[in-house]
Amino acid sequence: MEYLKGGTQKRHYTEDEVVYRPCPLCGALDCTGIAKERGAIGVVRCNACGMIYVNPRIKEPEKVYWGDASRYYEEARLIFEGKAAHHRDINYVRDLDVIESIKPTGKLLDIGANMGFFLRHAAKRRWEVTGIEPSPSLSEMARRYFGLDVRTAFLHDAGFGAETFDIVTLSDVFEHVEDPRGMLAAVRRVLKPDGILFIKVPNGKYNLLKHRIVRMFKNRESLNDIFDAYEHLSHFTHDTLQRALTESDFHIVREFVDIPINLPVWHEYVGQYYLYPSPWTLDVKRRAARFLFYWISKAEYWLNFKRAGYFAPNIVVIARKSADA
């Protein structure tokens, strides 16, 4: 049964529904193709800086999440009612523990707050929390069902003053941003001098590894959505994420490989409830494979002089504004 997503994404895009773009990291036009997804969407590597990014991309990709509010609500209803957990709760709590160990109090801004699943955990701690989410339907749900202060806006038009926040989080959001350098500049403006920036992104090298494995053993249709290219516009590696931050006048104070996100497969059978845990018998193989890759990635990280390699499912960095900028 097809999963009934609330968003506006399509299974297939044609050439008139996509646009070509330069490298979002260095601005170069020369690139080499890696994959095609959902028809005309492409995944490429910049020949100048090595950045992996989506080119061509769909027009107005941010509006993928500007979908049907009733479908979003039905998908998350039990979570709103406190009757079910979100499958990412363990990831959210772990990441917030790390942030709290560095900056236990202050004002926290969550960019791309979605329905407020991450921010609802942050609100239970000692921070004063605010979120921004450009999707009208998602931001309204965060306000209505969790009582969160989530503005319907992008960062550049949210109206925040300079040096307002002690913590800014981009948890599984930075890969969605069309202009990552512009986003970092905007974050730098609203972050206090001693503030911290938390970024968590899927690892581009991990997706490359998955793409190669699937291409070897499965049919072409299985290659769709390995990169989630209809919504994930940038695929950062250790090197490209570090470069983006350094060139935007940030310095990394901590970096690590996070535990995998265990996406349930229940939606493949019931057509809905993607957020809810699947019966363990359905998820056991995928969970085992994810954790196997994760433990390999931990060894790879240390053997590679603290650099995330091909087995790391994601990369987390905590950065501060460079003092000499």
C-alpha cells in the first residue's frame, strides 16, 4: 500500500519541473552525475570542491512540506495525544543531552521545527525555546498541539534581532537548505558571541555507499530515494561540512557520529503511520544493518583521524563563531 504522506512530493518529475543550479558550496558549474531520482532530479558531485548536491532540483523544494494538514494530523495524532512515541525520540534526547552539557541554559532557536517533535523535548529543559518553520500547516500544529512558540517563517524574515540566541539547532534540516552559506550567515547574525550552533546532517558518503551496494544487488527502481533528492538538496561529507562552516566564520568545537535513525517500515504495510514503531519482526533486519554500519563507523572514525567515513549514517557538529571574524 502506498504511504499517504502529507507533503506535496511527487513520484515522478519532468524536465519542466526542475531547475539547474551551481554548486551551493563553491559556486562552480562543472559537475559529474552520480544518480537520478524520481525522473528528472539529479545528484551530482562538484568537480571543483567535491560537494555532493542535487542538480537539477525541483522548483520551490521547501514547499514539499506545505501539504495537507489533515494528513499530517492523522499521521501524528497519537503522538499529539501522548499515546505513542516518535521513532526519533531517542535521537532527540541524546542530541539534547550533548547540547545541554555545553550550554545548559539560555535561549534556544530550532530552525525547521516541523511539527515540534524535537523542540517539545527541548522545552522540558531549562532553555527558553523558540522555533521557526516555513510550512504553514506544520508550524500551526506545533503551536496548537504542543503549545510551542514556533513562527511560520524562514530565518531571514523571522524578525529576530542580532545576537539573540545562545543555541541554534539545525537537526536534520541543513540538508534541505537551498543556500547553506546564506543560512550560516543568517545564523551567525542571530547567535550570541559565546553561543553554539548544532548541526546534524545525513552523511553524503554513507549515501554513496548505499547507492553502490543497491546498484550492485537490486533493480534500478530500488535506487530511487537513496539520496531523498526531492527534498535533500545538499549531501555533506566531513570535508564539505567543515569547509562550509570555516568559510562562514565558524569553528568546530565538537564532531561525532550519531546513532542511526531507525525509520519504521510500518507505512509500507498500512499506508500510514510512518511515525509509529513497526512490529519488531518487520524492522529487525534493517535495524541490525543500521547498527552494524554504525559500529563500523565508530571504528572507521578513529582510524580515519576523527573523520566520518563511508559507514557513518550521519554527522553531528557543534560550532562557535570565530572570534577573529
